[in-house]
Amino acid sequence: MITLTFLIYLALMLGIGIVAYRRTQDLSDYVLGGRNLGALPSALSAGASDMSGWLLLGLPGYALSAGYGAFWLAGGLLVGTWLNWLLVAQRLRVYSQHAEDALTLPAFFEKRFEDKSHSLRVISAVFVLLFFLFYTSSGLVAGGKLFETVFGFDYTLAVTIGTLAVISYTLFGGYLAVSWTDVVQGLLMAAALVIVPLVAMGEVGGISATWAAIKASNPELLNAFTDTDGNAITVIGTLSLLGWGLGYFGQPHILARFKGIKSKDHVPTARRIAVFWSGLTMLGACLVGFAAIGYLDAPLGDSEKVFMVLVDALFHPVIAGILLAAILAAVMSTADSQLLVSSSALAEDFYKALFNRDADQKQLVLVGRIAVIVIALIAYFLAMDPDSKVLELVSYAWAGFGAAFGPALILSLYWKRMNKTGALAGIIVGGVTVVVWKQMSGGLFDLYEIIPGFIFATLAIIAASLMTPAPARTIEAKFEEVEALVKN
């Protein structure tokens, strides 16, 4: 029965992809859906593509092992979600269209600063491809764990099936398929993360009984200010968890939702929906981990499988199949978005910018679809290690994007004096800092790499911009024009 449920779900997603394929006429349709998505699909698509498999695997597993400490991570992400919609969404929607209808983030930077050398665009695209390889592979690892646990498949076969599923409808429909399926998948993820912890706590004897069981297991799990051994959590540890919120400002697959929304006037409604959805699902994910502490008699070998174990133990196979499809939804909703952004970077920012400036729309869509296959295959080979941790892969890619693009994007939307040199310095310093910091350990180097990367990138942008000539008058005039449009 579980197998049948999964097959029906996959058929539904592929059907949506085929419908979207018929409506995809040019690269703008393929990359941003023609900038014609309403508030609800934009909000749910941003949330679903953001949360990925880690929401149903990584976060419940972390809550299982860390208890209340998981709220630091969830809280940082929730604040980051709100600030991203508040500070970036409207301005990016207006500015990206005003900047010669820039479809990708690298293209936006190039046109924002009138970079004729294409260096800003190409270097940005390099970082997009580098970090998305790790991010996409994390989704494929999550899918592999799902099929391995539920069906008993060999891990390699499990990852292969998940990869083929994601490629199929991303290849067909592009942004429209990704966004429409994200609405279905976002609702399914939210329903699963409400139902599973409530049923599990009911089996334990209710909320009070669950909390009593957790306290009996280890009272430190109910203290957000101590670790599981009773030691006070460090400032570095707390900042590292809260620092996840900084990553939102630089995630290309989330920022694409801001550029694809119908108009800036839809942003406030979308923001409220997105923040509510994110808060609900992260609370549910944490409660899954808490409920498992009280429900399970023995510790799990792999804590990231806790959601799957609870579903398998608590529900009839038909219901279990639907709930487990939520994991597949989480994996597919993020991996498809990442593949789409990566393929658009190759088609728009490498192929067109460097090799064929006269490429027509059909050529670019074709190159984008070929790129989906190539990038997915590379991520597939990176995902072949069965011991890979979803949360670890996500944290590295999340930090890379947040530090490389976050400061550059925010300052480019708010600071008129910023120039091309500053943008280039910030992107390089932020990205390189994350890569280097990740290799270090001990003391200050235990701090999550996104924080030093974000700080150093911001300083690099300010210093480089002030040490070099001010932007051309045409750039400043365009900035002022966009500023007026945002305020109207």
C-alpha cells in the first residue's frame, strides 16, 4: 500500500510538470514563470523550497538529540524568514525587473552595477554552482534514506530513484512546475508535521506524559541553556544556531520566488503566509523529536530517521504512505528549485554571457534542461556516501550562499554608493571565508562559518566601495528611480 501511495504521488507531480511544460515558452517562463505567480504559491513555494529534507529529517533528529536546544536553530530561521521577506522581497522584485529584467542573481548583480566585463556575473555563477552541488546532494541523501528505510532498497538504488524523480518534472516544466508542485508539497509537509507529533504524544499519554518521559530520560533536554550533559551552552554555540537566520538573504532558490511574484503589492500577504507556514512546520518538526524521546524505548542509530520510524510505527500503511510522501515532497521541492537555479546559471550566466550572446530563447531553455541533467548527475555522485548527514551538507551550502550573496544583495538594494568592485570583493571574501573557516576547528573556529563570512563580506564591500570611484551617474539614477518605485 505504501508503494502504491508513492507511485500515485509521483504520477501527480509528473502530471503537473507536463502541464507546466505546455506553458513554458521562453527562458523567463522557465526560470521565473513569467513573473506571474500570486501571493499564496509564491509564499508556499519559497517555504517548501527553503526547508528541504532537513525539515523532516535533520531538524527532528536534532531535536531528538538536543531537546529544547533545537529552538535556537528554529528561532533563528524564523526571524531570518521574516526579515528576508520584509527587507529584500519588494525591492528585489522591483529592481530585478528594472535591471533589464534580470532573471538570475548573477545577472542582477551584473546589470545593477553595469559590469561590461561579465566578471561579477561569472564569479557569482561559480559560487552558485559550487554550493548548490552540496545543497542538491543533501536532498538526494534525504531521498536515499527515505527509500532505504521504507522499502529496504539498497542505498545506491534509493538515491537513484529519488534523483530520477526530481529530474523528471524539473526538466519538463521549469519554474511553473516547481512552484505549482511546491504548493502541494508545502501543504503536505505542514499536515504531516502537525499530525505525526500529536498522534505520537497521544500514544505516550498526552503532552504532560510526554514531557514527563523526556524529563525522566534526561532533564537537560528540557533546558534550552544547557547541553545534554548539563553544561551551560557556550556563546559560540548559541550564536552558531541563531546565525542560520543570516543565510536567507543569499539563497538564490528562495530569492527567485521574490523575483517571480506577480507584483510588489503581493509581497505583504505572501510574507504573512510564509512566516506562518515556517513557524508551524518548524514547531512541528521539533515536536516530532520531542515526542520520539517519550515514545521510543531504545535510541536510534541514525537520529535523522526519527520521523520515518514514528510514521511506520503509528499509522496504517495507506496513511503512512501519504505521510512519508511528505519527506519526498520536502526533498523534491528543494532539489528541483536548486537544479533550476543552477541550470539557469549555466544557461544565462555562462552560455549566453560568454559563448553565445545571440542565443535565442529555445536554445537557452534547451541548455537549461541539459544543465539540469548534468548538475543532478554530479550531485548524485556526491550523495553516494550512505553515512552522509543531511544537516551537515545543508549547513555548509547554506553558509556559503548566505555569506557570498547576502551582504552583497542587501547593500546593493539599500546603498547607492556601493559599486562593482565592492560587490565583487564581498562575494569573493564571503564565499572564500566559508570554505576556509569550515576547514578549521577549535576555539573561535567552532563558530558557524556563516557568521564570520557575513561579517567579513560586509566589511569588504564597504571598504572596497569607499576606496574606489563612486558608481556612474547612470547607476545612481537607476537606484533612485527604483527607490521611488518601491515607496509608491
